[in-house]
Amino acid sequence: MKYLDEFQDPALARRLLDDIHATVTRPWAMMEVCGGQTHSIIRHGLDQLLPDGIELIHGPGCPVCVTPLEVIDKALEIAARPEVIFCSFGDMLRVPGSDGDLFRVKSAGGDVRVVYSPLDALTLARDNPDREVVFFGIGFETTAPPNAMTVHQARKLGIDNFSLLVSHVRVPPAIEAIMTAPVCRVQAFLAAGHVCTVMGTGEYPPLAERFGVPIVVTGFEPLDILEGIRRAVHQLEEGRHEVENAYPRAVAADGNPVAIRMLEDVFEVVDRSWRGIGMIPQSGWRLSERYREYDAEERFRVADIRTQESSVCRSGEVLQGLIKPHECAAFGTQCTPRNPLGATMVSSEGACAAYFLYRRLQPPPAREASTVG
């Protein structure tokens, strides 16, 4: 199968691992930004094949996980209204708000529907002119262009009973926030390939230079990730901090210019709150003034909803790479996929869900002193 089996070849994986083992002379800590990469790492046990001195820190690149609690509560408030058809991708329906989730709203009579594209929601709005149709638009730069296009189409077609509840976030400001945090152990980044497919690599060289960290754009299959680690290790060992594209089959330096122009037209950059992390300046989007009438927060007057995170759930520390999921006392006991305390246990890209699914339920036994170096 083209572009799948080729990137899971055990013999090629062994060659990459041999190169990594032969290159490493001291401990290094690097962060994979994307939750899809985290799941691939844990599923294939890549972290257990690396030299003892290489630590992979799981980053905040799960769009469901970083959607703020207050935005979930706004979604619940809007979805419960009788005039609303509330549309979302399926992975948002079990994300806990302050009191319940979208499944609970649906079971109580709310018209909550799973769709496979924001354009499905726009079609519902066209076919139900007497109802308000809201699409829950979350995610990173990867999912923002189709949501922007849908709002653009709604305006072009004069469909005024459609609106978008926006919770889009941007990766480069998150990297800056991680590197400027009081506690930061990250020495290199594996950047999210799908984000760079849209945005290109132009935002990363200033970050690599400012913080002295290698940034390697990486895909999601085992060989993609091992090649990204290999390149990052070589840079670290050689004292370099450059941006490298290890995902050229999908990523061009300038990204997707058409998608970027659509984002610039429909959205404007704003400060955005990340669940479990807090406010990161210039890290998100909202609808621009030209499209503000399609903003569900304003249409339904829910902008002032404020919430407080659970004192038990430590998902914020997981998202910042400060702890591993099984270091949280609630992991696997009070917090499970059936009864999640935080979004990192719900999402298909959440680090806690990956650790639970692939049975990383306890911290590994302490290893003897590293033989690296």
C-alpha cells in the first residue's frame, strides 16, 4: 500500500535506530508537538526503542484537548436551545464541560448531530431555514481552512441561519509559550506535519534562532517519526538549531497559499485560552469583522461564560509536557475513557487516552544509569 507500508518497514526502522544510537553521546529531551505523533509513538513503542538518554515529551498538539472548558460550556449552552441544530465532529461529543457533555445534551432532547465536514452543517442550514445551525469549529491550522471556506460560502450564498463556534489555535505561539515557561526541559521539537502542510515552515526559523532549538517537521508513520528524531539528534549533537523538513512528500516551504489567503480573509489573530494551560498571546483565531455576523458566541450571547478547571485533573501539566499521563494520581482510577476528567483522556489524539489504550498504566521501572556517552 503506497505511503503506508513503506513507512512501517522494520528493517528501515532498525537502520534509523542504529544511527540514533550511534550518534547520541548525552541525554536530550525533545517534544513531539502533535497528538497524532504521540499516539504513533506509544502504539509502536518507539520511545522504548530509543537510547536511554533520549526522552520524548508529549506536547499540546491535540485540538480536542486544548479546547478550553469555557468553550465547551458555551457549546453546551447553545446546543440545548430548542431552535438550534448543533453540529460537531464526533470526537467532541464526550469532552466534559463543567456539567456534562454534548451527549448528555442530546439525551435531554437537544438536536446534536455528528457531521463529517462543516459543509454538511451548511447544507443542513440551507435545508432547515427555520432553524439555527451551529458548527463547532475547533483545531489547529489544519482544520481552520475548511471552516473558513464554509463561512465564506455561507456569506456568498446568503445563508444567514448558519454560524460557527470558533476555537481555533495556532502552533508557533504555543512553542514560544513552552520555551518561555518557568520550567522547560525541551531541547528540540518535532513539528506537526499536517499544520505545515497548510502554513508552510516560514514561522519556525525565528523560533529556532531565538531559543536555540532544532525544529524538524515530521510526519506520523513510524519511519517519519524516527527520521525526525534522527535529524533532531544530529543537530543537537552538532550544536545546530535549524528548521528541517523531514516530511517533504506533504509539506512545501510556502504551505498552501490558497488556504492561507482564505484564513487571512475570514479570520483574525487574537489571544486565545488553551485548556489546562491558560492564555497564550496571539495563539488563536476569531472571525474577522467582515464575517462577525456568523460568530455563534455573539449571535447567542454566550461570550461572557467563565469556568474553573478541575483541581484533580492534571491534563494541563500533561499538555505542557511537565508530567507523563501515568504520573497523575487520577489516571486509570478516577479518570478513564468511560469516566474522563479531562479532554486528554477523551480525544483520539490525547496523550492520556494513548497511555490508557496501549496499557502504559504505570511508570516504567527505574532504569540503571544510562550508558549513553
